[in-house]
Amino acid sequence: MPFKRMKKILVLGDLSRKKIYDSIYGLKPWLEKYVGIEIIDLSKEKKFERVGAEIAIVFGGDGAILSTCRALGRNQIPIIGVHMGRFGFLAELMEKDVFVSLEKIFMGDYLIRKRMLLLCHVERSGKILNESTGINDAVISRSSLSRLISIKLNINGECVATYRADGLIVSTPLGSTAHSLSAGGPLLTPDLNAFIIVPICPHTLTNRPLVVSGNVKIEMELLSQLGGTGFTVDGQVFTELEVGDKIKIERSAIEVQMIDTGTRTFYGVLREKLNWGGHPNYGRN
């Protein structure tokens, strides 16, 4: 079957890591038989919105995919990850499957799954300090050892609660297997339009995780006069917070596009990564 002609693709990874460098440049001659390629070093390039490429192949862990999505900005193109990290919930391919899987992609044998993104604004005294997008989550937390912090949560202008906790997470369904999960949040299938709101170690045990529509507007306000408190998007973009700062979060008009070759499924990943379906150990040899 003839290959679908793509004019250009991006190949990305942290080239300061020898394993990733060797993998990308080892694959380069094979790729150039079929398509023009541009190699981008994620350890140096932070923004590349005008790329003119049709797909992006990302070598590394989930962090590399998060960085790529953010760097593409408003010009999202379909992304597929080659897992070379530690855990790898987002990466579709294992390195050993690259040749077979890319042949399928070049022949047009794949689907594109669109996933929601967070749009986050940090405001201080009515002025926007910064704006960022997130794939997984946005988190207010203590960045150093200190007392519990107080965070007021509003949804669509209505006061929901004031949390006394180590922090508060707002997650997408795609990010439900990340920080939200470790804080006791539920798992959501990534096709849902929803936010997960999870307090981190709340002082009041009745403060439980909350799942709300992805169409609402969320506002978190820091009430504690404490140093060492910050706001982090996808574990990569950090802003130091002051008392009275407000974080406003809503669904972004931009969606991330993930290439699905059918290699993995959501439930298959749960079985593989979280050992779902494993047999209980009753203490027998």
C-alpha cells in the first residue's frame, strides 16, 4: 500500500539525554525516505507555534508531551509520543514499535483524539500576571514546609467552600491519572468534558474530590498570608503567589490532538501501569 505523502513532520525530544539523541538520529535516515523532518531540542526550544508540520513525534516521557503541547500554543497539530520515560500514561508507542506504527500513520491508518485543555489566568489586584494552558492539571500548593493554606473556591461565581489544606488541584480527565490520582481523585475517561477538583490533604475530612462540568468557570483565591505558596501548571510552569491572588480556570478553546494507532487503550493502560486486574496477595508463597 502506498504511503500517504506528508510534507513535513516534527521530531522532538530532550537531545541532552543520550538515549533520546541516539534514538532520534538513528531513526532520521528512515524517516527522510518518506517525509521532510525538523528535529527540535525540547531542552532549548520553548515555543514553536509556526511550524508548518502535519504531525509531531515526541520522544521521552509524559513531560515531553506536555512541553510540546504548550510550545505549540494555538497551532496544535496531532501528537504521538514514543515512551522513553519512567511511567508514560500519555505516550502511545514503545520504542520497539516505532517503525511499524509510523508506517501505519503514513498510510493514514490512525485516528485523532481531541482532548480538553485548561486555560489559566493568575490575577493580582485585578491585573493578569500570566496566562498559561495545561493538559493535565493546575495546582495551588505549598512550595516549602509551612502551615496549612486557606483557599476559597468559587464555581460560576458561587462560593463552594474554603479549604484548609496543603493545596488544591484542578485536573482535566486526561490528567486524572497524574497528580489528582495521587491525591485521592477519581479516574475519568479522557473523552469527558469535565474538571476534577481535589483538595490535597484537607484538614476537614468531609472535603472530598468534586467532578464538575467542563463548561463552568472556576476561581481559586489564596486567603493565607504565607510565603512559599505557588501555582503550578502541569508541574512545569510555576508562579509564586501572594495573599489575595486569584486563579481563574476555564476550558480552553484550543484542544490537544493525540494520535491513536490502536496500540493502547485507556483501560489497557490502567491494567499495565496501575496493575488493575492483578491477583490479590493473601500472604501465600
